[in-house]
Amino acid sequence: MAGPVLASIRIMSSEIKNREITADAETGRDFAIWEILSVVSSGLLMEWVVLSFAGRSKLVGGIPVVLALGFMLYSHYDRGETLREIGFRTDNFLAACRLLLLPTALVVLLVIAVAWLTSHSILIAPWRNRFLILPLWALFQQYVLNGFINRRAQLALGKGLKSVVLVAIIFSLFHFPNPLLALLTFVGGLIWAAAYQRQPNLFALALSHALSSLILALAISPKLLEGLRVGFKYFG
Amino acid sequence: MKNPSTRLVHVLIGKSIVETLVVGALAVFTFITVLPPFFHGWSEVTETGISGWAVNNASPWERVEVQLFVDGKFVGDAIADQARPDVSTAGWAKDAWHGYTFPINSMPRGVHEARIYALHDSGGGMRKSLQLLGKPILFSVDASGKIWPGPS
């Protein structure tokens, strides 16, 4: 008599556990979308609201960035992600570079061709010392874009086209309303997000990003790129 | 990758609340800096144009720069530094030198609306804002070019 009862209790408890696991996974996916929205809203707040209100005050302008960065770091800690998983690693650097070599070379050649066709010169803009920090700036952007947003997008939408396009749209959105930058960053976002999903290495992505940005800043007329201004600054 | 803990949810909500507070505080600060509620003034139609006075209560000795717009178009600007003893007698200003006059001529016949704005600089001259002084004034211009208060 007790045997069938115990067996049915075991089956019921196993079903409840399965439902809990499914619910947990769904919650994790839904929450990943909230995490992306939170980080994106911080970036847009800084570009469109805080910079326009706070003007030159870097202290105030930095508040959304510090909040977003703090949140992202805590999220990695909470979800038990390691630096290696995020992409701060060297073991797949060459493999990631091999993936990025052709698209980066194509972008560089395309930019040089456009520069030559429009002004019969390759290097138009003068060298600026701020270009020296480009690799670090590129690494930071790639960390936010791929080390955080891409990873959360994969949680929410899975690996593949959907999450890659979402990452590219977000990267492009950060460069609005500058039309040329928005277009170029969408293309760049597609390439880097796809490469990250195959070989998650942020150093290789930063190298490709810094190289493309440098060539773009030196070869394309600042007028055409609207001085690389984005957000509210674009209008001022 | 682990599922998020309740603590992470709380951190996200906390971050959103802090951002909302920062943006709210910035909005209030910006409003007070760009459009400070310290400007007072009045204007009226006279035989020759539009006259009035303007005072910045936050800086009572300052001579306020004013601009005249008629039918939404800029007409001219002036510094409110003419004698208006009645303004200081009434207690609106510390001294009598807050008056201005905008002569109006060559205005087409018909009814027009004049607005006087106080010009305010903020952010070290980076931002300029206009604040309406008093109420918009309706005036009419007859066939001879003379101006009259009101619509007719």
C-alpha cells in the first residue's frame, strides 16, 4: 500500500523540481533583458540628459557610468562569471585575431578607398595625442558591448543572429544621432558580436576596434563624421 | 552561468532609483540655474512705443538686459537702466534705474502682440535663456502709424 503512494509522491516532487528549474531559467532569461535595458539606459542618460544638464561637470556626468559599471561588475560576481569567461584571456587571442583579420582589413581598406576618392589623400585629419588612449577606450567599449551586453543577450535570445543583431543595434544606438557613425557602428557591432560569440576575447576585439577607429578618425573628414560627436553633444 | 539572486534584482532596482534621483536633482538644478525665478518686471504701451521696468531680485543692483519680440519676431534689445523712481518707491527695486523704452515705428497696420523678455546668462555664458516679464501686451497700429493699447 505504502509503495505506490511513495512512488507517486516521488514523481510529484520530481515534477515540482522540474517546474522550478524551468521557472528559474525563464526568470534568468527575462532578467538578462532587464540588465541590458538598465545598462543601455545609463549610457543614454549620460549622453542625452546628464551631459546636457551638467555641461562640463565630469563628476556629475560620470554618475551613470559609475552606476552602470558597478552594476555590471556585481552582476558578474552574482552570476559567478570569471574574467576568463567574460573574455579577458589570452589563450584564444590568436584565434580571435584570425577571425577578425579579414573584416577589419576590409573596413580599413574601405575607409582608405573612401578617403582617397573624396579627397585624394589618405590621412586628412591631424594626429591627436588622445588617440593614444584609443586601445583602452576600445577595450572598455568592447567589455560593455560584448563582455556584458552580448553575454546577457545570449542568455535572453540564445547564441546566433538574434543576439548579434541586438548587440549591433545597441552599439549603433549609443552613436545616434550621428548618421554615419550610427551606420558604421551597426556594421562594426555585427562583426564584433559575431566574433565574440565564436571566440570570446576582448583584447582582440579592442585591437580591431582601436585600429578601425584610428583609421576612420585620420582618414575621413571630421566634417563628414560630424567631429565624432554623439548624443546631445552632436547638436552643440 | 548562475541564475540571478534576489540581491542582484535589488541592486538593479536601487541603481534605477539612484539614477532617477540624480536626473530629478539635475532637472531642478538646471531649472533654477537656467531659468531662475528672480526676474520681475512690467511693460505697457505708451504713445511712442513700449516702456517698462525689469529687476533681478537675486542681484538688485544689476541692470537687466531685455529683448522685445513682436508677433513672435525679435525687434530689439536694451539695457533696463533708465530712471523709474516709481519702481523703487513701490519697493520693487533698490534704486530707480531699472526702466527701458522700445520705440515702435514702421509697424504695419493692425493688431500686434508684444512680449518683453529678460535675458539671462548661465554656465559661464554658455547658455542664454529668455524669461517673459509681465504678460504679453496687445496693441494696435492705425493708418497713421500711431500705436494704441489693446486690440482696437
